[in-house]
Amino acid sequence: MDLYLWLKALHVVAVIAWMAGMLYLPRLYVYHCKASPGSELSETFKVMERRLLRAIINPAMIAAWILGLSMAWQGDLWAEGWFHAKLLLLLGMQLIHAAYARWRRHFATDANRHSEKFYRLMNEVPTLLMIGIVILVIVKPF
């Protein structure tokens, strides 16, 4: 069996799980903004956000990085220009992931600082990064 193909398959699964969570979490924040702090609805959102981040997004992100770096090592991708660009976009994804985690902590303490509109806008960032990453991986333009 080809180890690289197994790494690739598992990497794709991890990325799908990571992106699903990254696209859903800010939607929860949009709805959470409408809930009164301390309300039953607000407390429900806190549980949903914590579980989504800790049980799905964080483990999927870790798996995606480990599997992706294993593929890079296995396929000797370090000198490829498209791979460098992909890593740059992945660092952007990692930064937005960290921001989502910080905002979850703010909601957890009823200290949200942003509007519903802000979270709607931030919901688009992972989508744009994902489009760039997929194009780089599939097309390999340089």
C-alpha cells in the first residue's frame, strides 16, 4: 500500500472536518450575539461553541497539520512554490482559528466585544482562504 495515498485520504477527511467547524462556529457567534447574556439560550450557545471547538475543530486542525506535514515530507514538497504559498494561507487559517478560540472565551465570560455583522464578515475569511488553498493544491500554478 502507498503510504502517501493513505496520508492524503486522512488529510482530506481532517481538512473537511476542520473547515466544517470553521464555517459553523462563527454562525453560532452570529446567533449568540442576539441572546441575552446569562439567558438559557446564551448558556446553550456557550456549550455548543465549546464542544464544537474542543471536540471537532481543534482535533481536526491538529490532524490536518500532522498529516499534511507528513505528506510534505513523504512527497518532498518543501521546494515547491505552490506549497510555500499554501503554507502562507494555512498560517492565515491558523490565525483565524486562534481568533475564533479567543472570541469563544469572550462569549464564555459574557464579554463579547463584537457585533453580529462582524461575525458575519469573519465567517467569510476561512472560505476565502480555503478557496486559495484548494486552487494551489489542485492547479499548482507555480
